[in-house]
Amino acid sequence: MRWSIHTRTAVAFGGLSMVLAAAVLVFVNLMTQRGIVTVLELDDGGACPRADVAGCGTSASPVWTVPEATASARAALPGAPPPEGHTGPSGSVAGVARVGQLVASQQWLWSAVGIGTAGLVAAGAGWLVARAVLRPIGLIRATAERISATTLHERIDLGGPDDEVRRLADTIDALFGRLEQAFEGQRRFVAQASHELRTPLALQRAAIQIGLEDDADPDTIRAVRQELLDANRRNEQLVEGLLDLAEAERGVSGRAQEVDLADVVEGAADASRTRARSAGLDLHVQPGDGLRVAGDPVLVRHLVENLVDNALEYNRPDGFVRIEVTHDGLVVENSGPLVSPETARTLTEPFTRAEQQHPGRRHSGIGLSVVDAVVRAHGWRLAITPRSAGGLVVRVHGVSPV
């Protein structure tokens, strides 16, 4: 059986109170009896054994009743006359001993009653205190159970003093806020991805329905074929980008290896030189002294390839692309259209595109989203800065060499 916090608090309060009360009362009783023995020894000239308060003086005098003992105890006080019919000190000592025995027994009796009463009172107080302290916890639990994926806008909004429970509620509210943003971003991403996938499919269907008529000539068929191939290529790029994004979101736990970033950059640049040359762009690579990092080789390659592809895609005729490996990361700079700082801050969101210099081509729109996901998966940092003359400077920094 598992006890609730209410019960455990009440039992703890009661038990601790009883233990402390018992310790105090035992100490008081023992010291009281020791004091009585000391007084009897002094009054009886040391004839009273210290270890036997109950039998002190009984060998020299008969057993008295309580009134007689009381009278004898009173007679033992300084200046008091002895009781009638008794003249020796032994009777006075015996009377005091009997009174001491009675006092001790009453002390033990009422001490036990007091300890039990104190335990019950403390347990009740502990129950009330626990109930008052845990009431906000119950509110937090009820709100957390009520909130679902469709009601993430709700908050606990706990009032009261700024204590540990209030800070716990604020932390959970902040968690709900992040979950709301994540769910909203996921819904927006699904809607945008559906739109991006539907557009080329609609183009393919229209090309087939309109361009491939029964009496279509060979030139028309070739044009429709090329259009279908372009649409299929866009679909393929989009699906590959979505897969890369999903792979990057998984993180790199257990898959990190030593990767030479300069080699990856040179490989990506070599694969893009033909494309850059055909577009009239100057592609320049500065590998520096090289940089070996710990990361997922596939994700690092996707990061560099997407940066280079983005720099080539959003450029201008006779422009340039510069790739530099620094001591703590990578810098990719390219010429191109003017980009506002507001637009630059949104380029890592899926399906956000800047102005293209090639209107006939359509980029997947998730290249920098993949870059951002790979950077976050490795614990690095990403900075996108627009150039005053047009284009972007993308920095991947915070990379620790190995």
C-alpha cells in the first residue's frame, strides 16, 4: 500500500512530535527522581540508597498512608514542627520517599497521555498543512490532465506567493507554450508540405490532359515530356529535402564520427563547379588549415551541399560564391538579390524563399531548414546576415575541433 503525501506528512508530524515529547518528558522525570534521591540522602544523613527511592526509609519505619506521608513531608520542611506521635527523622524521610514515588508514577502516567495527545494534535496539524500546501499541486494536475493537443492555449496561471509551487506552475506553463508553438509549427509544416507536393502533381496532370492530345505532334510531346520531367525532379528534390530534414531532426546520438570539414567542402564544390560555370558564377573555396569535427558524416555533407546549392540558386549573373573553412566552422557568402533583415530571419522556416534570379526554376524551399536542423542537432550555431550589396553571408560557428 502506498500512502499519500497527506498521510505521510501527518504520520511524520505526529511521530516526530511524539519522539521529541517523549525525550523531553523522560529527561524531566529522570532528573526529578534524581533530585528527590539527592534531597533524601541529605536529610537522612546518607542512609537512603540512591537507587531505591520507593524503599527509602522503610526499614526504620512502618508503611504510611498518603495523608501520613504528606504530613511527614510537610514536617520535613525547615522550621516545621514534627507530626504528632513521630519524633525521628526516619519517618520524615520515608514520607517524602512515598510522596516522591506517587509523584513519579503520576508523572509517567500523564506524560504518556500528553505524548499521545501531542502526537494526535501534531498529526492533525500535519494533515491540514499538507492539504494547504498540496492544493496548488492538485490544481496543476487537474489542468495538465485537461490540456490536450487541441487546448494547448490553456495555462495553469497559478496565483499566490512566488514560492516553489508557483515557480513549478510557471515552468509547466512555459512548457505548454513551447508545445503549442511546436504543434502549430507542425501543423503549418504539414499544410505547406501538402501544398508543395500538390502543385507539381497538378502541373503534371494539366500537362498530360492538355499537352498529350490524340493528335499531338512530336514537338508538343517533347515539350510535355520535358515539363513532366521538371515537375518530377521538383517532387524528387522536395521528398529528398523532407527526408533530410527528418533525419536531421533525429539528432546525432550514437552516430558521431570524426569528419574532415575541408574535405566535405571541397567535394561539394567540385560537384557544383559545372553548374556554377554554366550560370556564369565564380565559385571559390578556401579550405584553410582544415577542420576535423565530431559529427554525422551524412548530415554534415547535407549541410554543406544545401548551403552551396542555396548560394548558387539565389544568385545573379556574373556573381560569386565563396566558401571558407574557419577555425570554428564554415562561412558561405554569395552575391544575389537584396534581402531584408526581416526576410533573412525567416529563411530557416520551411518553404520560405527569397527572390530568385531564375524565375523558371523553383527551389524546394527547405534547404536552409535542413541546414538549421543539422546545426541544432550537432549543438552548433547558425547566423544568416544579408549583404548590403545583395546576397547572404551564412556562418556556421561554435564548432569544436577534435
